Amino acid sequence: MSDAYILSAVRTPIGKAKKGTLKDTRPDELAALVIKEAVARVVGLEPACVDDVVIGCAAPEAEQGLNIARMASLQSGLPDEVSAMTINRFCASGLEAVNYAASRIRVGEANLVVAGGVESMSMIPMGDITFHPI
């Protein structure tokens, strides 16, 4: 089994949810900036070498809906051939994304995966999430 390493770590600035300077910035745009910077910080890494993008999102709806990982991946400038998936584990979504990426590398399914989490508390406040019983 191979080892997995973190080659780069990036995060966005933090702002006040309803009043801050990031309140009108879409979460896919924020994630795209982080993906682009994380890849750029690894000297000599070509974006085409990325095998997958795995992003955790606790509330994948509205501006964070669909497959936000894919939207952010494309906006970041990664090639169309790079796959991307969104994981939902509520508060552990970003951590689960990193764990999943490391697992794929350790078992030989991927060589390089960009992983992390995204959430916009301005656009999708936690109190606005509606849960429906099954």
C-alpha cells in the first residue's frame, strides 16, 4: 500500500457571514480559487497530473448544489478530463473528502487528488437547511 502526502494547503479568508466582503461571492468561485492556488503552490505540478477533485459540502443545495466539486474544478482551470465529486457528511464533509482522497491514493486508484471542503454561510445559512424524513 502506498503512502499519501499533503503537498499543499490553502484556505480562503474568513468574513462575517451576512455582512462581510465575501457575502456575495459564490462558493464554487471560492473553491475554484483555492484549487487553483493549491495546485500552483506545488512546484513543477502540471494541472493535467491531477487525477481527481473531492470536495466536501455540508449543505449541497442552491449555490452549493449540483456537483460543486465539478463546477469549482472547471472554474479553477483544471482540464476537463479531471474528474470531481462532492461528498456530504454534514460537519465532517471536508475531512471525509481528504480521507477519501488519501484512501484512493493509498490503494493505487489515484496518484494525485485535490481534496477539501467548501461552504458559504452567507448564501446557505445552516438554519435554512430543510431536512425531510424518509
